[in-house]
Amino acid sequence: MSVSRKIVWKWLWILVALGALLLAGATAACTLLWTGWGHATIAGWVNEGISSGISGTLKVERIDRLEWGKVDARGITIRAPDGKPAIEAEHAVIEFDPLQIWSNQLGWSRAAIDHCRVHVTEDANGVINMEDVFKKPHQAEHPQASDSDAASDLDLRDMVTSACELIISGGSLPTLRMQDLAGIMRVHVPPSGDTELRFDNYRGSFVEGLPTGVLHFKNVLGEVKTGQKHLLHFDGEGRTKGSDVAFTLNISTEPTQVRIDAKFPDASFASMSTRTVAMWSKLSPTLDLRVSRGD
């Protein structure tokens, strides 16, 4: 066989080998993207990957659809180290940068989440569950570790939520429950290791915990910061007992105090009954309710 013919055959075998590798790669990709086994495998990778970077655990029960940079998942639960749920969601469509898999920052670019439940609780030792959930494992084992070494660097931004619920309870915290929440939420763990929940353009209802009764609100901006004495701040407008009201809600800890500023446009049953509660609040060491009228 001539030298030229040997070279031709050599290149043919190389091309065949490359073709086989590409076919195997395409087959593997298709298996992962479009089969139940592949979806379950990727869900396991996601569960293990996120859980290995925090002290809590993530579980995705099922992936319905998977595309490049997008995943449609159901049954998402993030649990605290004690096993109790901190964040739950029935359904989420998550968009992410695939290249971020190889970076040290956990998160996504956008997520549409419906029927979720967020629990902010305090245990008997005064520890907020969100702090325990998002700590890095070695930070939980060595609390004196430096911030730069222990930071979770977790940023879950642009979470477009609908039909969600926020529950605050336990320890010295007042019990608050908000339902039918819709808006944009962000969960951020900065280098300090504290957890920040941000709420933008939210609407929903306070159904438990306000001394003035049920409040249906809209256009609310709010935040929860576990690492500060000023735990919660909500600012917006709403409607209670048939009357419009502009309100500000602040919750501070160490010691716990709830302050509510309510402003009604004119005299009404709602404004008078709220003023009655405000007079009673002067006797409470934990509640400060202030009522005003006018534009």
C-alpha cells in the first residue's frame, strides 16, 4: 500500500472515531435532556451540587422539561439542618447561565415560581432558620471562620412569584402570615453570611398577625434581614375593612418590637377602629401602632 493511501486511510479512521465520539456525545445529551432517567439524573446532580455548598439541603422531586439554560421543575424544597422546610415551591421554571456551573457562585438569572411557601422562624436559642440554611458547611462547624472563607455567595434573583405565602413565627418573633403573594423576590447571602430576602412590587394579603385585622396590600417594597436587629420592613398601600390605607411595618429584634404606621385618607370605620387599637398598643411593650389622616 502506498504512503499516500495509508495517509488517506489514517484520516478516514480519525474521522470515523471523531464521528463516533460526536454521536456518543449527542446520544448522551439527548438522553439527559429528553428522557425520564436523564431528568432524574440531572435533578440528583442539582440536589447534590446545591446541598454541598450550604448547611441546608435542596431537593427537586421532578424535572418535567430541560433545555439549554432552562429547567422546568416541580416539588422544590430547601430544608434547614434540622430538617424543617425553609422554602418550598410546587412549580418553578428556572433560567440560568450553564457556564455558571463551573463558577463559585450559586444562583440563577431568573425564576418563575408559583405556589411557594417561605418560612422565617426563630428557635429557642434565638437563631433564625435562614441563617442556618445558607451557611457553608464548614462555617456551621467552625463559627469563628472568617467571612471571606465562609461566605455562601448565593444569589437567587428575579424570582417572579405567584400564589405564594410568607410565614414568620417562633421564639421571640411575632406570628405573621401573608398569602396570595405575587411580585419579584430575591434571596441573597452576601459575604457576611447573613440572609436577605427582598420583595419588590408585591401584592397580597396579611391574613394573620396584624392587630388591625386582614390587610390586602399592593405596590409593596419590603425586606427581611436576618443579620440585623431590624429584621423586617414593609412599605406600601392597601385596603382594610373597606378603607384605603398607606402603611409601614417594621419589626425589630433584641428586644422584639413591632411598629406600624397607618395613614387613612379620611375618617372611616377602619380608621376609627385602628385608632382604638393604637390607644391599646400604648400599654404593650412590643407593639407601637400610630394612626394618622390626610393626603
